[in-house]
Amino acid sequence: MERTIVFRCWLLAVGCWLCGQSAKAQSDDFGIWSEVNVEKKISSRWSADAGVEFRSRDNASEADRWSFGADVSYKMTDWLKASAGYTLLNDNNYKVNDSGKKYAEYWGLRHRFNVSLTASKSFGNLSISLRERWQYTYRPEKTVTRYYVNTTNSHDAGDEADEHTYSSKSKNVWRNRLQLKYKVSKTWRPYISAESNVVSGLEKIRYVAGTEIRLNKQHSLDVKYLFQKTYGDDEEGDRHIIGLGYTFKF
């Protein structure tokens, strides 16, 4: 009975919050993030996982990026875990020059590395975790064709097109995530989290409400809603995201 009440209160709180956000969402973007992961427990302390992810943008009408990542984790104590990983990102870019007269559409690769420490503590069925992550992303130099804004979509612009080289670029981000998860049953584990991205200052915050659905020991699903609030000159902008995930453990 107690678990049912907690779960219903969680759903009610999330529903009220989503209704409040929808009133402000007309100028925000919407996308879908989907992922498939595999996890392997190597020993009592070591584990590894890998996965692929697809993201959409522009009200889920445009591909945003594909990515493949892998990481390894080491359980230092009962409450502290260290991990390191790499992700290959393939982004669908749309860029306009400073004058607003030329644009470029192209796919480009980025390389991302991360190192994390995660502290967690359980209080009965409730678990609280704090993850601190350093993230480094490198974008190689890329030469692309740019087109004038007033040309047709045929990309047959003749003299109205030129080539432009985007210089290589690197970026360091410090990410902080606080998460609360409640074990309603063997199957359902709803959670909420907030994560900040800091560069020279606060770049973005992501608020998440979702649930794990553990079908059995090997198969689990993840369904979530994510709201991303950006600050400063971040190109992504504010976004509302529906996330769908599948994990296979062996």
C-alpha cells in the first residue's frame, strides 16, 4: 500500500510539473532520444557497458545526432564508484555565418572523453546518488560547402556557393548530477534528477523525471521526460525531450 501511494504521488507531481512546462513550451524545441545499451559485470568491482543513441530535433522532424559510447566502472567502496569512457558523436549541423547570408548543412564527428565519480546511499527503498563528471570533447577541422540563404534547396548554386573550413575546437565541461530513485517493486523504479553543465559559467541544466522498468535480470527499459534549460550562447536552446531506452545485461 505504501509503495502504491508513493508511486501515485510521484506521478501526480510529475504530471503537474509537465502541465506547467507545456504552457511555456511554444518557443522551445522538442525531440526524441532513443538508445540501446549492453552491460557486463566483469567481477564484484569491475563492470563495462556500451551503447548506441539516436537524437532528433526540430519537433522530432530532423535527425540531430548518432553516437556510440563505451565505458568501464570500478566500485571503490560500497558507496563510491569511479568510471571512465569514450563516445564517438556524429552530429547533423546547421550553421549560419555572422551576417546571416550563408548557411552550411553537414554531418561532422566529435570525440568525447569523460571521467566520473559517483557516490550513492540507500535509505530503505529510496536511493540518492551524486555524480561528478569531467567531460572533454574534441571536434576535428572540417571543410564544407556553404550556400546563400536565398538560393533554392537543390544545392545546385553554382557561383553562389563556396567552401568554408571550420577550425578544430575543444571543450571542457564539468557536469554535476543529483538523482533520487525509489524502488516501488521489482519492476518499477521511478526517479528524478537534475544535472548542471558548467564551462566558464553555467551553460545548461537538465531536469529529468522517468522510470526504470526491469522486465527481468537481463532486460530493462527506461522511459523519461527531460527538460533542458540553456543559458548564455548555447546553440542547443531550451528543449523538451522524450527518452526511450533498452538495456541488456549479461
